[in-house]
Amino acid sequence: MYKVLVSDNIAQKGIDILEAAGIEVDFKPGQNREELLNSIGNYDGIIVRSMTILNAEALNKAKNLKVIGRAGTGYDNIDLDTATKNGIFVFNTPTGNTISAVEHTLGMILSLSRNIAQANQALHNDIWDRKKYMGVEVKGKTLGIIGLGRIGSRVAKRAQAFGMKVIANDPYLAPKNAEKINVPLLPFKEVLEKSDYISLHTPLTDETYHILSHKEFAIMKETARVINCARGQNIDTEALAAALEKNKIAGAAIDVHEEEPVKATNNPLLSFEDRVIMTCHLGGTTTEAMDNVSITAAEEVVSVLHSNLPESP
Ligand code: MLT
């Protein structure tokens, strides 16, 4: 009987699929690192989201592991080179949470513009202050999208419906594809200089690590607002905090963080509660997205385990 570890939260529908296929499932979201390292050798498959770090240390202990299902998009928590070397199949479920990530981004843009999160917090503390929470309209403002792929292009379409002017930078997209959705592709620096809102939609790679740091914040408008629902390491958090401190930009809405989970001790942005809204990596966390990615990940794991693939080299 094959054994699969589910080490991050997924929907019950995914677990049901594994069990219906005769697979023994250990559902252990949030288990500590030591427990993972001690037990990973027992499993034929593992399903993760973004919290479980499958680096070389973990994968080299996973002597029976044949398949890793990433319920979600980003692969940055998995050491693909080691997995490949060890003959482990790795797949993601890239389309299942697209719409949820897009809608979360739009929610962040609107919430940031209208101080919704801060006003809500104040009212729950018995403070009624209409003057302090005066907002700005997004209509007529420029949204600069960095990474006009599956998520970025859908954010663009919805922002255009709000009357925003959308520009983008994406070195991998043919300009004619951007033209089709009426989004001019511009050099990175120009997007930063011209935008009122800058939203990141890039995967985490060597190229995009700290794609926004001191130099980039310095050339943005003082009224600019930055949104990150992509990957935490795309932004240099210390540099963002410094930019806010010096009023080089107006605000930020951050769903993904350099260190997760965020704590008062590891994130300087927590001290900017009037200008920074933060959510706990919720972009892909909706009922619909969780069902989609969990079902696909479970089906893929079953198909890999049941197809009698050759033993790892
Ligand atoms: C993803 O990469 O799909 C997202 O970060 C969602 C997640 O892992 O929760």
C-alpha cells in the first residue's frame, strides 16, 4: 500500500481521492521540521502547498519518494534539481488558483486605496474617523504590472474595467500579445516611474529576487502604492520599510512575505499599520481554489503512483 504525506492544508476532496485509490494518507499540516525530516523516508508521495520546504536536506532523506504534488503554482519551496537527480516526479497545479490570486490582488488595490482594513480595525476599536480614512479613487490612475502572465493579464483586464490605465513590463511576452489586451509593454524603469500602483506577478527566480529594492523604490512616485500577491522574496522587505519610513512611496499591500509566517520579530512592515495592509498568504486561499488545486494534485499523485513507474535511479 502506498503512503502519502499531506504536509500543508489541502481540501478534503483531495484526501478523499487519495483514499479512494487505496492510498494511506497522513494529513499533517503544520508539523515541525524535525518531524518531517524524521518521517519523510516513509512516504511514496507528498502533497505540499507553500509552507513545506522540500530542500536537498529533506529530499535526500526521502528514500522512497516517487512523486511531489505542489497544490498551487510556485515551485520555489522545492529543490527541483535534487528531486530530478533523485528520480522524483514533481508537478504543480498552476491554473487552479489563478482567479483567486487575481481577485485577491484587486481586493488589495481597492482596500489600500480606501483604507478599508484600517477603518475596519479602528471601528472595531470604537473609533469613528471619516477624515483620517479619506481614500483615493482608482479610476484614471496608472497600474503598472510586473509580469503580464496568467495572473497579471487577468488583473489588467479587471483593473481596466475600473477605468485604470494599465501598463506592464514583461521581458518574456511578445508585445503583440500585450497589445491584444490593450496593455503597452514598457521598460521596467519606465513602469516604476509612471505608475500610481505597482503590482508584482512574477515567479521567484534569480532574476526576480528583490526585483523591488532601494533603487527601485527611489524612482517611484511619492504617491505610489505597491502590491505583492506573488512571492515574498520578490520584494526587499527592509528596503520597502525604509522607503515607507522616508515617505518615498505612499503605501503597500502585501500578501506574501520574505519570512512566513510573519511575526512581530521578523517583519518591519508591521509598524506601518496606517499605510501597509498585510494578509497571511491568502491569494490562493478560497474554497474554489483549494478544491481545484487539491483535486488536481491528488489525481496526479494517484496517476504517478499507480502507473508502475520505473524505480528511481
Ligand atoms: C501558489 O503558489 O499557488 C500560492 O502561493 C498559493 C499557495 O501555495 O497557497
